[in-house]
Amino acid sequence: MITKYTSGNPIRTDAVVKEFEFNSISNFPVDYKIVDGKFIFSFDMQDSDIVFGLGEAPRGINKRGWVYESFCSDDPFHTETKSSLYAAHNFLMLSGSKTVGIFIDFPAKIRWDIGYTKPSRTEITVDGTDFDIYIIENESNKPIDIVKEFRSAIGQSYIPPFWAFGYQQSRWSYADKAAVDGVIKGYDDAKIPLDCVYLDIDYMKDYKDFTVDDDKFPNFAEYVKEKKAQGIHLIPIIDAGVKKEEGYDVYEEGVENGYFCKTEDGSIFEGGVWPGIVGFPDFMQKEVRDWFGAKYDRLTDAGIDGFWNDMNEPAIFYSTKGLEKALNKAKSLEGENLDLSKFFNLKDTFLGLSNSPEDYSSIYHMIDGKPVCHDKVHNIYGASMTRAAGEHFAKKFGDSKILMFSRASYVGAHRSSGIWFGDNHSWWSHILLNLKMLPSANMCGFLYCGADLGGFNENATRDLVLRFLALGVFTPLMRNHSALGTKNQECYNFENPEDFRDIVTVRYRLIPYLYNTFKKASENNDMIFRPLAFDYPEDKMARECETQVMLGDECMICPVYEQNVSGRYVYLPEDMTFVKLSGENVETKPMEKGVHFIEVALNEVPLFIKKGKQIPLCKPAMRTSELNTEDLTYIG
């Protein structure tokens, strides 16, 4: 059962697709107060209660003991000290003697103090008084039933094309045709399967959206066709900012039609990103979404069938006004003897240019003919960009699917796209962070998801990439991605690439199972990945387990996430079959309930299958288009 409570006049987000009876917030069943224009409510927790949810967020599966913020943030340092990442997924579930879900449909900032200030109390601060709150309850009192109830209210999750489950290689940047061909050749020569190669910002002409640099990619449409004949899909990036340039038609159309975000005085807000000064399309307006979405035709008409939307929190390196103020400050100090205070104040001025709260507050959108400050809609900006593309693709291609995923997101965007978990690091801790985000993202409808395997920032070691890939074998998005200036981490660039071939081959053997599990989860408003606590609520060790998750109805996954170890300890909440997969090799061993140490070589993928269950494996292939999904072998 879902009960909706409305306060004030909420900005429409379209996160919820079902209609619910209106209840005034005055009838809200939890004590609340309004302080300085903020709505604050709180509730007590028992020691045994677990708090799940918040989608893409730092820390653990159990969200207790920290304070989180719903505020889409361009921050690559995903450490324990952070409160927010790239997404705002405002669904929380308290699981204990009574299991209850809470969804706050509010596109501005929310603070979730979950046992941080007081260990036994959650306090939620909504940064305004115009919102909808949905309370989700179910007679079964089971967490999965609460999730299904919520998911039925927000609509069916996006299903990508079958080939999007193949292995994908990315880097900032494969800047030209020769670089892309080199990647494909490297994988083919090493006999490592591959389906997608990504085009980061350098494929564009001067970083302009919906352009291709003809010097780097001559006869682009023919090249795309040639790659498709090889079974390779090229996936270009699209950024939120549109370059300010005379003669650039996308920018000039945006100016002429008033499609860009404004400042309070009605002038175009100007921020700096990759191409320098840009305008940010006002995706709050349907007319602007229709216009921007149609621009993807320039690439789909050339044969492109997949995209990743980026920099859409929106990320702003600087604003023209902010930069001017900083430069003037530096100029005023020229020739001075900068003491401790003056130097660090100047340094902080420049460090504070990026994604400045002052800049966000100076942006205005038009909603229903009225100017609205960006602060009130910040968390749906990126989702609205992706919605622009998704709505256009649905209209143009119907059931023909385009691969689409985004960095910034809000509940509702799950109906037209997936997400990746942003600019992570080549840290061992980020293998575990990836695992912990999977069930939380699934709870909020985002099924097609995954992290940058091997880590985006810093230099990756061979063993880290292998262990990261062994988890990525199971994530719907299996993409290796790394940053400019870091060590090349394509699989064929490491010693003994046959170990990488063994891991990626396992993925291709599992694709029929993973794809069908995905489709079933989407159609039934279910989860692909679940905390062990969902399946074994009476088992204390299972309830507290944060390093293993359930996969589908059949399996449990347990990645190795530490360096210089031959395996790991696992907890089996029931008798299971331990399976080690490597290339075409399959080893199985029945194990009883309890704690076990399992040995896992660097070229092996560990998996546990529940007693009485089986999963299918197909014969491997170099491309998803070559897989025989009818010729299956069952293991269990």
C-alpha cells in the first residue's frame, strides 16, 4: 500500500507514473517541524533495524551511521567522507520489526541523517516545503515486496539492447579512427571478446555536441557501418553544455529560441566546461527537450545506436562572473607578500570556482512560464537531459532499443536509461563500493548499471583490473574505462592477456542468463541484485553481510576485493554449490552452510548457486551477435 502526502505546490518531476489519492501533509503520520523554510521529520530506530536505499551513494548497503545528501555532485573522490555522488535517489527503507519505505519526490537538496547525530534516530531535512512524500507498506513486511510496490509506482525499468551486455572498452580518449582500430585489433589479436568501443570528448570538433571531427574520423557514417560489420558498436559521449561559438548552429538555435538557462536579469548563464564558455539547455522545458533530443539524429542517422550522457549534474568548471572575480582578486594581490591567510584565501577562491553553490543559485529555468531558481530543480537537471534523448528515441525508434546511460540521475530516469557510477578510482576499496551500490541502485529502478572497471582515475595494477573485471562479469554494464594520463588498462596491454580472456569469456557464456534475469526483473519490478538480508532476514550473519550479494533467484556473488590474497572468506546462509568459472572451464563443489575460505585465482570468477537451482551457460564467442543462445549447458 502506498500513501501519498503533499506539501505546498511541488515542482513536477514525473518520477511517479501512478496516480494516488491526495493527503495533506498535515496528516503525515510522523512528527515534523518547519525550521527556516525547511521541512524536518525524524523517527527512532531499533538496534537491529537496517536502513536500505538511496541508490547511488557512498558507504555501505546498510546506510546507518552516516549523513547523506541528495545533491547531484561532480566529485570523483568517492571516499567514506563524502555525503553525495552524481545521483539523487530519494528512496529509503527501514527494515526491522516493521518494514517501511519512504520516497520523497523533491528535486532539490535533502539531508538524510541516518543515525549519525544520534545512533538510534533518523532525521530527514527537506530543503523546502513543496514536495510529495510516499509511504510504502506491505502486509508481508518483506523488503522485496516494499521495493516492488515502489517500483510499480515509478514505472518499468529501461531494457537495453542485447548487445549492450557485451564487453565494452572505453578511455578518455580514443581520439581518432586509428586509435579505435588499434583497440579492436588489440582485443581481436588477444582473442578477447569485445562489443563496444567508446568515443570520449575528443571525437567531437572542438568539443561541440553532435559534431564529429572529420580530420579524425573521415566519412564517419561509413566508418560506423564498417565497425558494425565487425560486430562493434561505437558509443559517443554527449555533454550537457553547448559551446558558445558564432556559426555553430546548435548554439545559435539555442540563443535564437531562448533555449538556454538564464541569470536573474534574463541574460544567458555562461559557464566554462571542456570547450570553454557554454550555454546550458533548459531541460525543464518540453520544447527544449524536444529540440535537444532531435539533435541525436545527427549521430543515429550515421548509424550510432548508443550514447553516454555526461557532465549533466551540471558540472561547471567556472562561470564567467566567478572567474572574473577570482582573477581580479589575484590581480589586486600582485606584488604583495602573501602570508598564510592571504595565500590560502586566494587558493580557496580558485579551488571554489568549480560547481560553485553561488553559480548554481544564479541559474534560472522557465517552468510553466515562470522563472525558477536552479537550486529548486538541481537534482532533475541531468535526468531531464537524458529524458530528452529517451523521449526522442522512443518516438523515432519505437521498440528498437538504443543504449543510453547517464552520469547524473533522479528516480524516473530509470525508465529511459541506465547509469554508471561516475569517475571512480583504481582503488581496491572501489571494487567493494561497486558491489554495495548494485542493490541500492536496483531498489530505485536502475537495473542497467555498473562502475568503471579497473577504475577511472589513477594507475591500475594488473591484479586490480582482473579482480574488478571478475565482479564486472555480473554487472549489466561491463565497461573498462580510464582517464587521460593514466596507464593504459585495456586487457591486451597487460602481461599474460589470456587471464583477461578467461574472465571476459565467462561474461559471454553468462550473457543469456544475465539478459533473461535482467528482463524478468524489469518486467516484474524486481531486483537483479539483493542484499543477503532480503533473502535471509532471520540470519544475523546474512543481515550484516556487506561483501556478498544475491544475483537473481539462483546465485550469490562474492568478489575478491583485496590485493595479494589467494581468495577470501565467504558466508553461506544455506547449502550451496561453489562454482569457479574460467574461460570454458567450470569447477563445482558442494558446500554446507557456514563460513568457508575459497581460493580464487586471478583468472577465475567465483559464484555460488543455491541448492536445487541451475543456471545456463552458452558457448563463448567474440561478439554477442555470434552467441548461440539456444545451445546451453546447465550448471548447479
